[in-house]
Amino acid sequence: MPPHRRNHPDGRVSLSLIELLFKRIKIIGSQQNGPEYLYEALDYVAQGKVKSIVETYPLAEAAKAYERVADGKARFRAVLTM
């Protein structure tokens, strides 16, 4: 197991806050449905049946795109196009 993460006997997991922030790691949890639904959802993604919703910006507007992301105003993803 990597040195920045360790499992505890009671089920807790310790993570490095520095890595969490600098690597922009996201922790997502859900109590809905079971793991079989997660596998089904991942299968849909693998088959290309899921489309991303993105905001696109021409490369000349990279500063504007960055500002929207930094301000938390971009919906979903911001993508630069050439």
C-alpha cells in the first residue's frame, strides 16, 4: 500500500491531505444501490454510451475559461478547442 494511505482495522482510511489537494483527488461516495449498479454504469461509459457535458472555449479565450473554472462558475468541464 502506498505510504500516503493506510487502512485501519476498523475500516477507516487515512489519506495525505497534501496529496488530496495537490493531486486534486476527489472522494465520491454513494449509499444508493449496490456495487452491481456501479459496474453497470462503468460498462455504459466503457461502451461510449455516456456523453460528457462540457463548455468549450477557443484557445484564444483560455484566460476566460480558466477564470470560470477558478471561480467555480464552469458547469461540468471547460475544454479549450483549437
